[in-house]
Amino acid sequence: MTPAMTPLTDRPSVAALLLVLLALFHSANTLQRDASKHKDGSTNLANALDAGGASRLLPHFDKAASKNVTSLLGKTAYLNCKVKNLGNKTVSWVRHRDIHLLTVGRYTYTSDQRFRAIHHPHSDEWTLQIKYPQHRDSGIYECQISTTPHMSHFIHLNVVEPTTDIIGSPDLYIDRGSTINLTCVVLYSPEPPAYIFWNHNDAIISYDSTRGGVSVITEKGETTTSFLLIQRAKSSDSGKYTCNPSNAQPKSIMVHVLNGEFPAAMQHGGQAHHRSSRLYCLIFCVCLLLLSP
């Protein structure tokens, strides 16, 4: 007998193999799509990071270190401009009053030799120096970066001249034996005076003299006040007293120590007061007469 032959194709096995191949193909497609999405997301993230990094690398002003300036008349002023990430750009200073270009980089472009650019290598600070500043130098100065369009930061310079005043000037009258209390006030000074001298008739007052009873109290701040106290005033204490701050003009007052007399200035004032009183009494009497039946 001829033996039975085994079939070349086992149909259930072939079907199972096809199902496996189909599943593998589907998984491959899914993995490819996921990889593509991940790549796109990474690219977008990288682009976003690049954009953020680029924005951080752009030149910009450090405004906290580039503030307005108040300067003393005649004392060198420094206007500071701090620039981050300058790169290959340049910094210029422009005076707004007449749109005058003062400096470009470290070079000065004005014939006024009071102006000078100061910059130290590897520093972010670009400083405009103004020697012997005057009142006319007050105003707005522009720190400019050579981007397109250019970037600007404005700094205001205020040149001030301190003033001195003595309360009660020009004359002070005081009774003998009382305490002379003179108050000197220094105003509009960007910094307190280093010292204040008091003079009596152009001679510096000595606080440890044999006379005794002389003292000075000075309170420094935005407004500096100096108090000169002279106890048990006597006739020799009369005269001109001058307050001399180190950074302001002096101011004087005339002190008159009285020995019971009445000064002429006060007498005139008293006579005027008496005349006014008599006039008021006269008007009052006339009104009473007109109103009486």
C-alpha cells in the first residue's frame, strides 16, 4: 500500500503566523509615530529654549545700577550706566539739552574737556564723568546701545548748591545772663558737610577756652543742623557770629547782649504798636457815639 502523505500546508498554523506578522507590523507603525512625535516635541522644546536663551543674551540695562544723580556744584559728577550682554555693540552718551553726542565707547566726541568716558575692561559699567559741574549741566543724559533700533536709558543729573541759614538772622537780642542759642541749617546738600566752624567776630570759637559754657551740637543728615550754645551771656559775647560749613557759603548773625536797655529797633516797633492801639480806641469811641440814641 502507498503510505498517506503529510499536507504541505497546515492551515491553522499559517493563519496564526499571519496574525503574528500583522501584530508586529502594527506595533512597528505605532512605535514610529511615537518616535516622530517625541522628535517634534524635542525640536519645539529646543527651539523654545534657544529663543529664551537668545532673549537673555540680548543687551539690556541694569537699571538698579544706573540711577539719577544729584551732584554738588563744582564737584566731579559720575553718571553710571550698566549694560549686560553688550557683545559687539557700543555704548554712547548723549546730552538731551542740545542732542549733543558726548562719548562713543571709550572715546570723547566733544570739545568740552570736562566730559570723559570711563570704562574698565571686562566691566559692564560705562561711566560719564563731568568735572566742575555747573547749574547749566543739570538735565537728562541718554545712555545708548547701538542696536537696531537703538536702546536708551535716561539719567537725570541735578546740580545743586547747598545754602546756609541761621534761624533768627540778621539780628538777635538777648538779655545778659541768658543762654545764647544759635541754630545753623545747611540745606540742599547731597552729602553732609565734613565739618562746621563757628566764628565770633571772624575768630574761630574755642570750645575749651577759659570762658567756659560754650558748646556745639551738630546733627548730620539730608538737612544738617548745628547748634551753638553760650551760657551766661555777657556784653563781650555781643558781635557777629558766623556759621562756616565745609561745603556751603557762610552765614552770619549779629548778637546783641542787653544790659536792661531797650534797643532802638524794638522801641520803634513798640511805638508803632501803641499808635495802633490808640487808633483802635478812637475808632471804637466814634462807633459808640454814632450808635448812642
